[in-house]
Amino acid sequence: MERQSETIVWETLAEKALQGELLTLEEASHVLTAPDEELLHILQAAYKVRKHYYSNKVKLNMIMNAKSGNCSEDCGYCSQSSKSSAEVESYKLLDKDLIVKGAYEAMERKVGTYCIVASGRGPTNREIDQVIEAVKEIKNTTPLKICTCLGILSDDKAKKLKEAGVDRYNHNLNTSEAHHINITTTHTYSDRIETLENIKRAGISPCSGCIIGMGETHADIYNTAVELRNIDADSIPVNFLHPIEGTKLESLNELNPRFCLKVLALFRFINPSKEIRISGGREVNLRSLQVLGLYAANSLFVGDYLTTDGQEFHSDHQMIEDLGFEIEEC
């Protein structure tokens, strides 16, 4: 009877999500601390919500690391930070032809959204112009959606990107407001919120997510998910910390695959209609349980991340097919 009563609880959370009701912190904690034997029931409830909005379709995204290293910020998770001693490749913003070439590669991988990412606090006017030049050619020659991730962004630069055809802008909250100071000190949580508001005013779709496993509490995870709901982020990448030697968080190893799956389910319950994307760190944290994440999430990054390797994209295609799901192509 106990197993049956637990199952009813998870179904209740799914119904609340479908009705637009926000889970309480207590309910969220119930998900994150549930016994592992309840995991499949939790995923089944999350899948009910996911299927309502996205059927069995999976969106694919690909990152182009267009500018790497030499970042002045002190983000504790990042190997590109000036405070990191990790060995990473450093280079200035790639020229237009290389960025456009990456878009054609994305098409071959059945990707729908191509993400142009550049390290640094924020883009210079010259860098904005370079990105715009590439975006215009990509939009003229492919059906891809374009997402840019260039750091802190002003109103006027956001408007320029919109005029060029940028569909989406990524600027992750990464963690809760309370935990933010433990992760970075060179910019504030408010700086991140302001950038998201700037891109929304410009008419660009907001993409913002988190990194799980940075020493945060369950309340921090809940509050981050709720803040993303309040911001009305259209796309929510859920990253799982991949500790890199030489970074501030190199010694953290808090995650296991079952907990990661519970986090994905919680984000689906709190942001039921949004694109929930399994992002950086999925291969090293979800490991053999990666495919189960798609019962809650409806999106994946394919290929490599910024400074870490991803799974070979044919394996991702096979994983989706084996599950009986379908890639949502352009």
C-alpha cells in the first residue's frame, strides 16, 4: 500500500503541473529526497507532463565555441576563468566562415538550434558585428534557429542581435540568488537578471538554466527552478557539474544518476511547458541512465561542450530511436 500511495503523490504533482500550479518547496524536497525505488514512478509522472506538451519529440542543439578562454570572470565551475589553472585552448572570436561552417555541421547532425558561444564578461561592439555577419549568412542559407551566448548584454546590443535574426539568447542563472556569491563574485545575480530582461525587451527568446552539483541545497535547486519560471525562460538547459581540475569546484563530486533524474523531473513539474534540455555533464553524471532523462526532458545538446567532450552524435540519435522517440528536425 505504501508504494501505491507514493505513486498517487507523483501523479498529483503531474496534475498540478498540467493545471499551471506551482509546486511547494516541501513537494520539491519530496521529489529530490524520494527513495530510489520510487524513481520510475516519478519519471512516469514527469513523462505525463512532457508528453502533453511535446509528445515523444526531442529537440537537438549544438554548441559552437566561437571564442575560448581568457575570461576575466571568476566563476568557480569554469575552466575558462582567469582564476582557473586548467589547461584550455584560448583563441579570439572565430571568423565568419568558421562559424558558418559549424552551422552546416549542425544540419548534418539533425540539430534544430545552433548555439554560438563566446567566453568573456560581455561582447565588444566589434565582436557583436562579427557575430551578426555570421548570423545573417546562416539565416539566409539554413532553416536553423540561432542562439547566441555572449555574456552580459546591454539593451542596444540585444536589439542589434534581434535585427540580425538571432532567435534565442542564452544567459544562465546557474544557481539560486542565495548561492550565487559562493560561485562567482565578479558579477551579481542582478546582472544576470538584467541581461535576461534586456533580451526579452528586444524580442529575443530567453534561454536560461542552471548547473546542479555546485554545493547548493535542495532549496537552492527549487528556488532556481522557480526563478526560471518567473523569468518565463522558453528554454532551460539543466547542466550537471563536470568538475575540472584547476577550477574552484574541482573537488566536488556530489551527484549520482538517480538524483540527476529526480532534478530533471522536478524542473519539468515546475516549468511544465518549457524546453527542458539535458546539457553539460550528462555523460559523466547520468552515465548509463542518460536515456531515462528524456522521460522528463525534451531536448539535448549533441556533440562537444565548451571545453569538455560530449557523446558522439550518432550515439545520441540511436539512443533516441531506441527509446521510440523522434528527433524534431528543422
